[in-house]
Amino acid sequence: MNNSDSINLNENFLEQIIKNDLSNGLDNTDLRFRFPPEPNGFLHIGHAKSICLNFGFGKTFSAPVNLRFDDTNPEKESTEFIDAIKKDITWLGFQWDSECYASDYFDQLYDWAVMLIKKGKAYVDSQSQEEISEQRGVPTSSGKKSPHRDREVIENLDLFEKMKKGHFKPGDCVLRAKIDMSSPNMHMRDPVLYRIINTSHHRTNDKWKIYPTYDWAHGQSDYIEQISHSFCTLEFEVHRELYDWFLQNIYDEGKLLPKQREFARLNLSYTIMSKRKLSELVESGLVSGWDDPRMPTISGLRRRGVPASAIIAFCEKVGVSKRENIIDFALLDFCTREILNKISYRLMVVLDPVELIIENYENDKSENLVAENNPEDESYGNREITFSKKLFIEREDFKEEANRKFFRLTLGKEVRLKNAYIIKGERVEKDAEGNISKIYCSYDPKSKSGSGSPESLRKVKGTIHWVDKNNYENISVNIYDKLFNSESPDDDKENDFKDSLNENSLKTFNNACAEKNINNVEFDKYYQFQRKGYFKLDSKKSDKIFNRTVTLRDNKKF
RNA sequence: UGGCUCAUGGUGUAACUGGCAACACGUCUGGUUUUGGUCCAGAAGAGUCUAGGUUCGAUCCCUAGUGAGCCAACCA
């Protein structure tokens, strides 16, 4: 039995719905799913949940999954987003069956609208948006009928034709379904099917002056593609009655009727998932772009160094239900570390260097030492690092005096230099401000790592990393922290979500010192800077800028 | 003056559809360890929102209440 095939021991309620339909006569070959993003922004981790869900069903039931762009609003959409979305889904490792666009169905949608008019189930309303909104009323009491509700079919047909041909300005009139102005469901109070928009569409250009609304386009697109199960998030639950009403009115005998079902969207602690708000961060320059490593976008996580497999594992662990939820970001970190621990190459890098001088080491001597590339996997092999009298160590790895919980370098105590020798702190030198500028130590020449000597086997209380001062490379390192201070910035109705932005979410170390092997790093590989966390090259262009993906798990107690 | 949905350890999901609540993250102990990582062993933490009801038996079914979310864009 293959582990990866046995992850989902418990099936979620959506899978139960599918299986139930199957046992009630639906043929397995009728199964078809879809992922329907609007191309008005980049995909985020919440979309990843939906992608894993739909494409996951595609895999478990051997059914096709369409990628459908819900491009019904040219004022907000663009091809830039289409390309980004396709890239992200591909990177996650999923393949769609057909690449579809709601805009491909505009002609069919128009014909169906005409059909509804002829059946007396749709009419052109020439009132203002304000008037329509006012008549719709409030959920707690019934609405009022539009004065145009009972226009003749011929007049409606003529008006709708003119809307299409551009005889009217935006806002002059809309096409509405004639349903029930007293329904307790606001979406059934004569919803709008078409509105006039004078904006060129990224795919149909200037062909259309009228565009279908979400409600009129989505279910019908599902129907055209013969999607068996249309899964969406909870906020669309109240749309379902309308979804079904439309389908009943256009449905052909013998064809499959798509079924909409809803699940709870994903929320991650200390970040936001609203595309509108993410877009605001990008446009205001508060982050460097949609792929800023602090963003919860798929592209941001990718740039930060989170592998696709970690995102998928995360989505599996999160589960699917109808409960409002806030997932602890620690779960994402866990999934990331679990993967990275196994696949990352180890290197030694000192982020905040202070000089260490070994007093009893020969002045001009230099030696080559051996280090493992990945203690989790021998096949990663070893590498050579150089060692000499002067080194850099991490500033925070030394304290003149420390309690016994401090396992690093102090005066008079021994500590091991990773892959090298055991040293003892002797004295420090300080600058005019009192900051430590040099640390002097002595080493035990017989304690060389891997030598097998009794001295090398001696137990010392700690091991620290280091870099040879005579042979290192200078790099820049971006350290990230959570983007927001509030656990749930989306939920704060009182304050602007930007008020809780964490000003310290990015800290850059420009003087980090890395062992020379840093020159061999590859863009598509993952690295661990030992004791400092997992790191990823920021871009293909620069080989000197690294982003910290996540820290190592930390149990220190001092 | 409404409709729909949800309610299980700190967090997220389970519970063979009625048989005294399981898994993961997190937390805490201890062991191993040349990364305070990994790995290994173990612990604490909910009696399932409340009140009734059905039943031999309720997390599960029913009723009422409470709390939370969604719905009044020509956004999706």
C-alpha cells in the first residue's frame, strides 16, 4: 500500500454527496468538476484549498476537471491574472481538462435570455439602480414590483435588442428575471441578468455592450460544460435557489443538471484572504506585489520557499466542512518544515556576524573539513568547507555571562563548532560603545569532528555554526514575520484592516556571511541554513538574495 | 421584523449514520543527537453550546432557546 494513496482515511461531506449520487444512479463517467476563478487577482491559499478539493475529486474519481475563468466583468479583469492563475495551478501540480471561459458562452447566454423573455420570465427594467434597489426592499419585509415588470414580450425583446446594440448608456436599463418580489431570499426578487458595460473585454473586445451577471452566467456555464458537482464557498449558499431556478428554465430533457454545494472557505490566522484587500495592499505599495513573500498568495508562498507539496499536504490536513474556521498558521509551518527537512541542502550562514579568533591556531594555516549536505538522506553526499584562525559566528550565539540554560558560547565554557573543533571562550574585545568586536577563544586540536578521537567524542553542551573569515561570500537575507498583528484582520469591522499591519514583517540582513558553497545554489532547490531555518533564493536573477521560508522548530528555554 | 447555514479539547477535522469521543497541529515531560532541528517514548487537555423530548442507550434524531456566519451590488 502506497502512503500517498491512503492519506484521506475520512471522507468529507462533499465526497459523501458524490458517492451518494453515484449509488443513486449517477454514472461515474458523468462526473465532472471545475475550478472557476475570476481573473481579477492572484490565487491565494484559500483558492489552493478549492483547487485541491476539485482536482482531488478529479483524481479519486478519475473524472475531468475544467479550469473556467468567470470573466463576466471586464471592468475588473485582465489577461495578466489569467496567466498568473494558470501558472499557479500548474505549479501546484494539477492539470485541467478544458480551459474554459464564461465569455465563450455569451452567445448562448444571450439566446437563453431571449427565451426567458419570450416565456414571460424576464423583462427590461428602465429604472435607475437606486430605484431598483429601493424597491427590492429589505430581507425582513416584502419588496415592490417594478412599474416595467409587465411590459409586453415584444417591447422587452425590442428593448433587449437595443441594449445589446448599444443604444443605451450604462445604467439606463437592465434585464431582470421575473421571479418573486416577496421572496424571503433577496436573490429571488427579480435578479439582474444583464447590465450595460462600456468597457472592452479582454477576450471578446468590443463585441458586447451587455454582460451577464454572476448568477446568470455561473450555473449556465456549469450546465454547458455538464459539470456534475459545482462546489463553492458558503457565501453562495443563498444563491442556490436562484441557481436551480435558472437551470429549471433552460434545462433540456436528458441532460445532466449540475448540483451546487457549499463548503467553508479557508481562513489563516494573522493574514487576510479577501482578494479585494490583497489587491489594496498591492496597489498601495504596502507590499512589493502579489508575489511578495509575506502575501498568502500561492505566488507569494512559492517565492518565500514553500514547496507545492507542502501546500497540498496543508490543504489535506485542514479538511472540509461547513464551519467557520481560522486555521493556525503553525499548521502551514509544520507542513512546510516536514517537507523541507527531507529535501533541503544544508549550508552554514552567519546572519549577524561577529569575529571569533582562535588564539592557539596557527596564523596562516587553513584546512578543509567535511560536512554532510543532508543528514536525513545520505545520497545528498558531503561537501568541503574551509577552516582557519579567524571565523565569524552569530552574534547571538555568544554571551559573556549566561545561565545554565544557555547552550552556546560563553567565557570559560566549551562549545563545539559544527563540523570542526571544540573551543573554549577566553576573552572579548569591545569597541568604544561597549559592543563586542572580537571574541577570543582556544581550541582543542585533538577534537576534530569525525576524527573518532576520544577528545572529539567528548560531550559539550552546544554546537554552533560558523563561517571562515578567509573564505566566505557576502549575501543578503530577508527574514519575514507575520504580515498582521491581529489574528483575524478580516473580521475587524471597526478598524481598517491596514491598521493592524506588522511594521516589522520584513527585516533584511545585508551583511550575512555564507560559506563559499553558497555559490553553487540553484534556484529550484531548497536550502537549510543550519540552525537558522529554511531559505530559498529570491529570484533567478540574483544569486545573492535569500528569503527565509520558515524557522526551524525552536525549543530553547532561556 | 424574514430566510438560509453552523455549533465536538487552544486550533482544525473524525466518530462505521444511535453503542460511554479519535486523529493532526499546538502545549508539556523524558530519551537520542556534532543543528536547542530530525527521530523515539510519554503526558495533560473536550464529556460534544443550553434546556427539554424520543430511546435500554444520543455528539448523532425531534422541539425550543442561545451564540456565530451569510443574504438587501447593475461584484464574484
